[in-house]
Amino acid sequence: MDAADPLQFFRERFHIPQRQHQPLSYFCGNSLGLQPKAAQIAINQELTTWQNLGVEGWFEGENPWLGYHRHCQNALAHITGAQPQEVCPMNQLTVNLHLMLTSFYRPTARRYKILTVASDFPSDQYALETHLRTRGYDPADALIEVKPQAGNFTVSTADLLAVIDTHADSLALVCMSGLHYYTGQLFDMSAIAQATHRAGAWVGFDLAHAVGNAPLQLHDWGVDFAVWCSYKYLNSGPGGVSGVFVHQKHHSSDLPRLAGWWGYDEARRFEMTKGFVPMEGAAGWQLSTPNILALAAHRASLAIFEEATMPLLRQKSELLTGFLEALIQRINEESNDLKITQMTPTNPAERGAQLSLLVHQNGKMVFEALTQAGIIGDWREPNCIRLAPAPLYNTFEEVYRVYEVLRPMGL
Ligand SMILES: Cc1ncc(COP(=O)(O)O)c(C=O)c1O
């Protein structure tokens, strides 16, 4: 499989962490993606511009910083299924979520509820809870949290759509992850968007775990807004710049927003006049002077996605994760002591790269055995191991090593 992999050469574009001069098998791209070798070159280029030009770097040099976000827009549009003006890198994810809620949560006396998935990522839960309070609503009343049915790990799309229908009269917004961080479930965002619009509400997704991982068609699905971070599958560095999507249908509307000067019409920004005039599209939600060094790393990483292309990445991702799934099933069949339950859906259309695995006994010991063998996943209490083979830099052989380490433990 590795020899036949059309993307095999992309692994060389990354720094693979090592232990005692041996490369680790890094399955943690769902948390922090690996460093593209091009990141350092791109950052150094901007450091050199700063060194040589000082403040003139905003207007001169190879890539004037003033319009630097534009270097990322085409690639982000391809990755998210958007038009370039619908996407913009800016700020950090939770900041962007609050900015989008400011614009897209438009409660009325009758319609004021936000629907989300229970046990979504904590930062999102805190954002929704505190955002509601700043608008004078009690989350106990205004927040609808959809839970999995008893005995299930995941919330079915049918259940979500039914709850949306039930609350159609009072719903203002559906705001949830597109791919759940803990279970690895990929939601049917198209169906959710349709049902939400039918109910007369708006819909926004947190795509932290979906972007650069799962196929997205945000424009065609009619999603109103989305936010993501770039430090997971987008490999843009710890705390890397976030991104937003605002659907074209909202670009000429006068939605309220929290503005800053970087969202102001670029051609006239330095006239420093009163009265906010936004840039067109998602860029009009920018607030502050961007972090050019973070954008340089982002740009370098996005160039790799442009080369590899999402359809090929997804094809390999399904094979890699399917292979891991098959090997875990084999361990369950062959072993006496080691029983592993997969929380992540078995249907490839309902997941990305990640498998979340519950280890029924001695979970921590199993995780430590993997780590000692140089297999890096992550551990979530009380007994969950998440492994995410990333198609840009992981190999089928690395996936097979998981089996080689775990099998003897169960015999
Ligand atoms: C699903 C999800 N949402 C939100 C966040 C928070 O992102 P940030 O700390 O960049 O605001 C994360 C971070 O890992 C995440 O996984």
C-alpha cells in the first residue's frame, strides 16, 4: 500500500519527530499536526523582510504584509469548499466563534434558542454559555443540548434533525462541531444545514477537527458561518492562526459585528477616518493587525494541500483509517485479554482520520506500551485512546505497527 500510495512523497516534506534517532509513528495530527519543512523557510523569509525593511515590509518586499491573508484564501477555499472571498485566516478559534455569534445569533422574543451537541469541545460550550449570558439569556433555558441515545456514543443525524424540527419555532441558531473531537464522528453538515434553514434558523460549524481532514462543501451546503483552527490537520504550528467562513449570501447584509481596523476597507484603511466600512466578504470580520509569522507558516502548509489536493488526501485517509480499524478488529478477535471498543462510527462517510478507542482493561498501560514503542496517540480519561493517521505524513506500515505492539498484549 505504501509503494502504491500516490501521496507517499509528501512525508518527506515534514519533520518527523524522533526518539534515539528513530522516527516516531505520529498519530496525533488531530491535536497538533507536524511541522512542514517549508514553515521555517517561510517564517525566515518574513523575518528577513522585517530585518531589511522594518515597517516598509507592510507595503514592500516580495510579499507585502498588508494583503498577506490573500495568500491563504485560495487554498482555504479549496479545502473548505468555499469561494475565496468567503474565507479568511484571522485571530484564534474561540475568538472567532464569539465574533460569529455576535453576527449570527440574532435572537427575537420568540426565536432565541441555540442548539448544540452535548459534550462538544469545552471551549465551545464555554463560548455558548457565556455568549448567551452577555445577551441576557439563561443557558439553562436558551441552550438545547442534544445527547446520544442511551447505549450510544454518538448522536445520530436523524435524532439531530428531529430535535431541530421539534424546536423549529424557538430556534435562532444551530452551532456545533462538524467533526466531534472526542468520538471522531463526522456529522452530515449538509442535512443539518437544510433542516436548520427549513426551521427558519441559521447554522454555524466549528471545523477544528474537520478542516484539512474531511470533505467540505460549505458554500453549496449553504452553511452560514464556520470557524476552525489551523494547528491540527492543517499543520500550521502551535496556536496557529484560525480561519472563518462567512457565506456569500451574508456579504452584503448589514449584520451587526464587532469590528476592528483590519476589517476596514483596505484601500482606505490608512485614511484613519471615522465610521466603519468593512472589506468585502469574510475579510471584513478581521479585527487586528495579523501575526505575519503565523500566517507565513500557515501559507507554507496550505501550499502542500494545494499540491496534494483534498480528494486524494481523503482517498488515502479512508484507506489508512480503514486499515487501522480492520487491525483493531483483528486484535479483538485474536486476543483473550485485550478488548477494544471503537467509539468512532464504522461508516467511513461518518468519520475523518481519527479512531477513538475504548480499552476496557488496563487502558493506561496499553497507551504507555504504545508510547514506549514510539507510537504517539493521545489519551483521554478514563480509558480512551485516540489515534489519527494523517494522510500527508503517515504510512500503512506505521499503522501496522500498532497491531504489532498491541497483539502480544492480548494473548
Ligand atoms: C473542536 C475544538 N473547538 C475549539 C477549540 C479551541 O480552540 P482555540 O484554543 O484555538 O480557541 C479546540 C482546540 O483544540 C477544538 O478542538
